[in-house]
Amino acid sequence: MEGGHKQWGDGWVRLVSDWWRGSRGGE
């Protein structure tokens, strides 16, 4: 359970990081 939660969190961080990068780059 903990491992799965960590995987989900890692994926979320990656998604947000990619979105943040695109948002800053677009501006």
C-alpha cells in the first residue's frame, strides 16, 4: 500500500513538474 502511494505521488510530481515547466515556458 505504501509503495503504491509513493508511485502515485511520484507520478503526480512528474505531471505537475511537466505542467509547471510548460506554463513558465509559455509565459
